[in-house]
Amino acid sequence: MRRLEDQVRSMRLKPWRPRLRLRTLAILIAVLAVALWAGLNIWSPTRRLSRLLQPDQPVYIRREAASALGYEIPSWEVDQAVSILIGVLDDPSPRVREYAGGGLAQIGPRAARAIPKLITLLNDDDRFVRFSVARTIGLILKSGTASRTEAVTALTRTLEDKDLGVRVAAAESLVEIGEAQKAAALLVAVSGDSDSYYHDRARLIIRRANDPRPFVAMLVKALRDPDGRRRDDVLQTLLLIAPPEVVRAALGSLFTHDDPEIRHWAAERLERITPGP
């Protein structure tokens, strides 16, 4: 009987336990490593786009690749993308240089080490490149960036660029990095420009400023402009960024102006904005 029980016990199924030899395990790990490396090379957007930036590619291909390097790049590839874009800033085509600046702008502060190179391109012959670079600096410059002083100096100098669009771009960047006082005079002047695009753009930049005080002082002075339409534009902007009591005081100060038309205008506008009893 006992022998029979021993035979039955020996016939019971035992769970299967896989056994891998050390050599087999090493081979599997090597295969997986190769597969992972191949996958990263095949699916890496940075590697794929960098191949499209080679000199033998058409300009439109290089241009779009430079722009795409700023979008949807995995976080672990951002530094590599920044290095590639810094090199692309030397591309012979101004359109590629322009779009490389845009790509860096999309990356943001992680592209701050590109600022020294971007500063040199503020003197580029192409106005679209200068525009792109001026805006990019404002979008990637961090408060603790080592080249901040050089960037502020370069942007301030760009306020005298021969192209109005470039000047406004530099002014907007200065406002964004906390240097609004350097750009206030230009933006207030442009807010009265006859070109509706730049007029609206300047007013929008002024409204978005974190510190509106430099603009308030300039706008209060502009209320004395002999052009009535210009005064109305200035007043509308002032109402958006200044406390009501500041606006009322500014209009009240015009009651003693030498020009009777300005005195009448100030009294009429003050009555409109002053709350009733």
C-alpha cells in the first residue's frame, strides 16, 4: 500500500520552472539592447530632422525641419535639438535662419545658451531673420542667464533698426524680460502710428506689460498732442493700464493748457469717465 502511495505521489505534476543558462540570458539582454538602440534611432525626431538639415537638402525642407525641431521634441532630446539649431543659425539661406530662430523660441528657456549666437544675428542683412531673432531672445532669456546684460544692450540697440517690425519685436522682448522703460518711448510712439497693424500691436504689448508705470508716464505726456484723434487713442490706452484717479488727474492737468481746444477736449473726456452722483 505504501509503495502504491509513493508511486502516485511521484506521478503528480510539478510546476514548470524555466531555467535559463547565463549565456542565454546574456544573449537575450544584448538582443534587447540592440533593438532598443535601433528603435531610438529610427523613431527619434531629432535624428530624423537633423538628416533633413543637411546642405544637400532643398531650402524648403531645411526650413521646415528647423521649425519642427522646436515642436514635440522628447525632453531627453531637447539639448541635442538646441545644439543642432544653433548650428543651423549659420545656414546660407535666410529663411532657414529665420525658422531656426522660431524653433529655438518654441523650446523656450532651455535654449538660453543660444543667446550669444542670436545676438550676432541681430545684424543680419535679412529683416525677417532680425525680427525672428529679436523675438526669440525675449522668449528664451531667463532672469539668471549669464548673457542677460549683453542681450538687453543688443535689443536696446535694435530699437533703432531701419525696419519698424524689427524695432517693435525688440521692444516687445524688452518688455517681456522686465526692461519696459527702455522700450516705452518707442511703443507709445508706434501706438499712434497710421498703420493699423503696428498701432494695434503696440497697444497690445503695452497692455500686457507687467509693469505699466513707464508707459503711464509717457502716455500722460502724449495727452498734450495737438492731434485730437491721437489724444483719443492715448486716452483709451491709458484707461486700460492706469488707475482711474491717475487718468482723471492727467486730464485735469490739461485745464490750464495754452490750447483752448485741448482744454475743451480734456473737460469733455473727464466728464465722460467720471462716475455720476
